[in-house]
Amino acid sequence: MNGEMEELTEEEKERRKQEQIQYRTRQKTTNVFMFWSTILNIIVTFALVIILLVVFSVIALKLLPLSDEVKTVVFNAFSIVALIGGIVLGFKINKMIGRWVINKWNLKDKLRDEVLNQYKTRDEYEATIKNKKTR
């Protein structure tokens, strides 16, 4: 390795150094973006689960004229639906917000491609795959 570095020209050394700096900057930006995206996802999912639980509780316990035994079963079923629905909706909303943030603050050139692929629409992702195949 030492012999190889000595053979490199100053321009090549500087180019490699700049590429390394750019890679680390992109890595750091990606990590910060993913951290805040995860925090947002947790908050949104938690809020949606709570909201759905309240709505389904009102429906099951107040609006449906059922006996107490049936209300318990219906409430339990609604609780499962609220949990799963909140998680799924949380992921979808997080993806929409992430896509908006990437476009709003022009982060496409600042984030790694693996992360950008998570926030692309299906058509954008398929176009990316098609472009990679034609290269």
C-alpha cells in the first residue's frame, strides 16, 4: 500500500482525499436524516394508534348498541385493527413526509442511494432499476 501511495501523483492523492471527504459527508447527512426520520416515524405511529384506539373505542362502546360481553370482544378486535392500521399508516405517512423533505431541501445529492430508494415512488424506483439495467 505504501508503495502504491508513493506512486500516485499529487492530483490523484487530492482527488481521492476529496472523494473520501464527500463520502463521509454523505454518510453523516444520511445518518442524521435517518435518525430524525425514525424519531418522526415513532411519534406519528404512536399518535395514529392512539387516535384510532379512541375512535374505535367511541364506536364500539358508545355508538353500537351491544351487550357488555359483545362490546368487549368488539373492542379487542378494534384494538388489533387500530394497532396494525396505525403502524401501516405511520409507515406510509413517514414515507410521504420523507419524500417531501428530500424534495423541499434538495437532499437527493446529499443522501446515499440506498436511503433515497426507500423514499421513491414505485414508478421512480422502477425507472432507476431500468436505468441501471441499460448501463
